[in-house]
Amino acid sequence: MPSLSVDGYPLSYAEAGSGPPVVMIHGTLGDQRSWSAQMVPFGDRYHAMALSMRHCWPGRWEDGGDFTIARHTADVAGFIKALGAGKVRLVGHSRGGHIAFRVAQHHPDLLAALVLVEPGGELDASLGGAPPAGKQASAFGKAAALIAEGKVEEGLTVVAEHTGGPGAWQKRSEARKTVNRDNATTLLGQINEQRKPYAKAEAMAIRTPTLLIGGDQSQPQFGRILDALEGTIPRATRVTIPKAAHSVQADNPPAFNEAVLAFLAGV
């Protein structure tokens, strides 16, 4: 698989098609395979690239303290610059949506369009302060402790149910479970990722045309974040995908792909 070196680290990615670049960033416990249902449809119109973030499959987690939001934001910006293809259309899911938000915040000159798919994180007081501060950190900390003890399935179940509700792990396809298992130890780094909550001033400063996407069956915390960003990012529009929970792009690929491609065609 192809890769580009960013600050001495090879970032692997999957690619399809040619044309204007579309870069996709996966969420927690994911990798480039998280976008498998998007590669062909997006590749029909664009140069579609799905990144595996630093330390995610095919890489592996190693102690070193660089599994942070700031490091991954810098990696995405460095990847875009290394492409040398001008501005990109950036798509991020969950934790990857948070990273995409930070790229738009700090590197707006690199983006032609932004798609945030149920971006993860929390809101600061200027945006209402919900979900409750520390709720995700507590769940992910519990999961990481289980994974560190070798109880991988138990830890992955905790994460799945935090983002997808009761029984979410059992409902996942075997292919998706494999991706999660391959990236389970990255959670040991993520619990120290130094993720800041979203702030109103930050969201108001994003001028990139933005599409916000949620699933109609998702957990309430993701809807609260989307509500706050929709009312604050100046050039934001929003779409709700039917028959989809938090993993929107995997739960209903036809509807998701249609919505994203329609948005990108108009920017």
C-alpha cells in the first residue's frame, strides 16, 4: 500500500480514482479500511485517499506519547502538503472528525471543503458544555485498562457501547470487529491524547464550506455536538442519514455516499 512520510513517519493510505483529492480520516479503533464502502464511489469522481493515522494499522502502538490530537492534526496537514495537489476535500469521522475540525481551524488554506461525520469530543461552556465533561474519558479509560490487561473483547465492548449503545459490539460485522481488534492497543495512547473541547470562537472562525452528517439512530451526545456546530460554523449545512448509528458511512453507505458527493459537487 502507498505511504507518505510526515516528520519521519510513514502514513499509509488506500487510494482509488483520480481527479481532485478527497482525504478521509477514520475514528477511534479504526484505520483506512473504515472507509472501504466509500473508495469506489468516491474514486469514480475524485482521487479518494483513506489515511491510517500514526500508530494505527498497518502500524502499531508504541509508547512514546505522540498519539495526540495535535500530532494527528499536524500529520494530516503534513500529508496534504506532501501530496502537492492543492486544496483537498477533507472528510473525518468521530475522532477523525475532531481532527478534521482542528485542521480546518489551524490550516484553512489547505481545504476546499470539510465533512464532519458525527465528530467526537465535548463542548465547552461557550457551546453549552454538553456532553458531560469527562464522560467519554471515563469510558475510554475503563476500556484501555481492560485492553492493557489482555481483555481485548471486553474493552472493545465498552467503547462500542459508549458510541453505539447497548449491544453495539455484538451487532458489528466481523470485518469491522477485525479492524477494531487490529487497533485495540491504540486506545492506550488515545487516553492521553489531550483533546480540547470545541469552543464557540473556534467554530465561528471556520470559513470552509462544511457538511455535518449524523445518523438517525445515533447516541444523543453526537447530536448535541452537531447541533452546536450547525448553529455556529458560518457555512455549515447538515444531513441526517436514515438507518444509521454512529458509524454512519458503514451503516448506510448508499445514502451517506450520495449526500457527501452531492455536497462536494456544489463547492
